[in-house]
Amino acid sequence: GTCINNTSVMMFKKGSFEIGATVYPVAIKYDPQFGDAFWNSSKYGMVTYLLRMMTSWAIVCSVWYMPPMTRQPEEDAVQFANRVKSAIARQGGLVDLLW
């Protein structure tokens, strides 16, 4: 999945959810206290971003390993992906985007 600026989770691609495998969700949220892990390309160039990352005190994040999830009989791949995405957003305190 994809996180946007440590605030939101956007829609997952459905391919991984079509094969019937068990999904092991992980929610990751960065703490910007010591340094921002996200690159805003409209604000900083690549070299400036790399220098900021390499000279930051630390990059701190919270990681939650969530219980395995399997596709329910009545779900299609998109519904399953959205259910996993919602669970990750809830756990990480992120906004669950519909797109």
C-alpha cells in the first residue's frame, strides 16, 4: 500500500488480493520529531532532501504488525483490499482515502 505524507492511506492495487493468499498487514507511521522521512519534491530538490535525511538526528517510526487477514467468501478483491487498507489506516491513525 501507499501512504501520502504520513497522513493518509491510498487505494491498494487489487492484484495481490486476487490470488487468495493470506495478507499480513503492517501499519507504519513516521514521527517527524527529529526529521521528516517524506520528500516533498515541490519544496526540496533531491540533493537537499538527501542531505536533510543524512543529517537528521534520527528517523523514528511506529510499526504495528497486525493479525493476518484472509478474503471472505462474499468479498471480491477490491472489497478485500479496502478492508485491509481501512484496518491499516485505523491502526496507524491515518485517513482512509477512497482513491
